[in-house]
Amino acid sequence: MTTTLAERNQHRGARPGDELRTGSGRVRLFNRVCAGVLIAFSLLWLVPLLWALDTSLKPEGETTKVPVTWLIDNPTLAAYSKVLKAGNILQWYANSFIISILVAALSVLTASMAAFALSRIRFRGSNAVFWIILAGIMIPGQALIVPLFREFAAVGMIDTYWAVILPQIAAPVAVFVFKQFFDGIPRELEEAALVDGASRFHIFSRIFLPLSRPAISAVSIFTFVWSWNNFLWPLLVLTSTPLMTLPVGLATVSSAYGIQYASIMASAILGALPLLVVFLLFQRRIVEGIAGTGLKG
């Protein structure tokens, strides 16, 4: 005669609810470990940021005081005032916003169109094209600086917004994210639209784009942040001070300070402040975008 699991547990002296309590105990332990790991990584990120903020509020004389301390004897905003007066920071903010927004918008447009073609349009060599695009992820951007610079110099686009924007539009990662998302959309929707006489562009713009809002949010935010932080390429192609982006402008101002840690940290805080605001305002969109695009095969 077969015995149930509860009867076998009773023969062993165990109570019927012991396994349930053991399972819930393991879940609680796992949750605590995860919380501890998250707290540790949060501290690794927050401590440098708080240290930069703390240093930027100190007078220059206190930044080199030994022993080093978090306490500020005479808090001051002199470092921020110095940075704001030393350069055209408002213009640099505007330049960075214009360039980053255009890069994000054009990257979403071109990457989504390329991903739609790879995901839904059957043509010879589509898989090869997709793998070539993915291979672009492995090519460091620094390796393309010299040929890109020569191309833009040849067409007279050095020291313009477009010299910064155009090279950043080609984003293989964005194509990959959109393709993975489009592959998860049921083909029945596309087939029904084709039966109704809809064109490919109509299907793309009226069906796929509205459904891919999580992917659009993820690509837009991460492309905006990446473009905002881009330093090397704008430094090479932008020579006029009024056209500089914020990282490049702050770097030129900070280089004149020498060893003045308060001013350097104030520049870092001013440069990172817009990105912090973006993450605080769109953190839910970021999480939904990552989860919604899901790296599914």
C-alpha cells in the first residue's frame, strides 16, 4: 500500500507543516542575502557620490587637510560659483541636451526600422546581416575615431552638431533590443493587418511601435545617458567653445584649476546632476524596459 508524504513524515517524527516552514525559511534567507547584496552595491555607488558632494562643499584649504574627514568646518558654495563663472555652462547644458535628445530619437527610429526588417521581412542573408550588426558591439569606438574624423573633415562637418550626432546614431545594441522585442510579438497581428491591406510601414508605425513602448523607453534612456557622457569624440570634433558639450566644457574649465579638489568635484556634480534627475524620474520606465525587452530567444 502506498503511503502519502505526510504519513512518511509522521513515521519519521516530523510534523506535517515542517516542510512548508523550512521552505519559507529558505525564501526569507534568500531574500535577506539579496537585500544585503543590494545594500552593498548601493553603498559602492553612493559613497563616491557623497564624497564628491562633501568635497565640493568644502573650502579648498579643507580638501587637503590631514586626517581626511567627512565633517565640514565651513561649508561653502564657492567651488560651484567658481565653476559657473569660469565657463558658459548654461550653453554647454543646452548643447548636451540638444545632442543627446537628437541621438536618442534618431537611434530609436533607425534601430527600430532595422530590427523590424530583420524580424519580419524575409530576405536572403538576413541572418548574416544580423550577425554583422551584432559584431559591431565588439568593435571599440576608439578604433573608429581616425577614419570617422577623416570622413567628417573631408565633408567639412568638423565643429558642428552633426559631427557629434551622426556617429552615435548607429547603435547595434539598440537593434538587438528591438529585434528581440519584435520577435515576441505574435505574427497573427501582422497577418491580420496584411489581410486588411495594410502596408509594411503601416504595420510598423501603427502596430509594432505602439506595442514596443518598453523597448523604446529602455533604448531612449540608455542612449541619452550614453550620449550625455560621451567625451572623447566631442572633444576631438568640437573646437568652438560655444558648441562644446557639458563634459568637454567642464573638462576644459577643470584643467585650468590644477589641484583644486573642491572645484573639480563641483564640476563632476554639475555634470552628473541631469543624469541623476533622469534616473529618478524614469527609473520605473528603465526597469519596465529591461524586463519587457527580455533577452528571449
